[in-house]
Amino acid sequence: MAEACSFAWQVPPAHPAFAGHFPGRPIVPGVVLLDQAILFAERLRGVPTAAWQVGNAKFLSPVGPGEMLDFILQTGASGSIAFSVHAADRIVASGSLTPVSA
């Protein structure tokens, strides 16, 4: 049976990624969302962050400074994790993470 967990994260208004992404209208880069999803996967499964690879990712809606995000992670039988990222009433990203084989 698949396990699902939810993790809340508020985007820090002073996150260093905003410095160049984009002046005048800061948007969270997709790599920051992926990094956060991997950190939550590590918490959920106990697998170190370096042991995950991104299977796929879709970025559906821009995220700005200070937004509260909800990361929903669901484990699959193979050890992979499907994730979706929500902000209020919209999905902002989704994808999958796969543990790297040793």
C-alpha cells in the first residue's frame, strides 16, 4: 500500500534565488522546488538527498516570495515517490523521484 505524506514549506521572501530570478517580479526557480521535494523525500524515506534522481517534473504555475506551499509525497512499490506541490487552490508543480541504484 502506498504511503502519502504532506509537508508544508513557506518560501522565504529573502531566498537567494530571487536575486536573479527575476528582477522586478521574483519567481521561485523550478530547481528550488525540486530541491525541497528531495529534502522531504529524505525525511519520508530516510534516503540521503544525493541518492535521489528526478524522474520527471512539470512546473505549472509560478510561485512568489512568501507563498505557503504544501508538498504531497506518495511512495510507490518500487521505492519511487510521486510528488505534487500546491499553493492555495492551485497545483504549481508535480513529478517523480527515484532512488538511485547502488
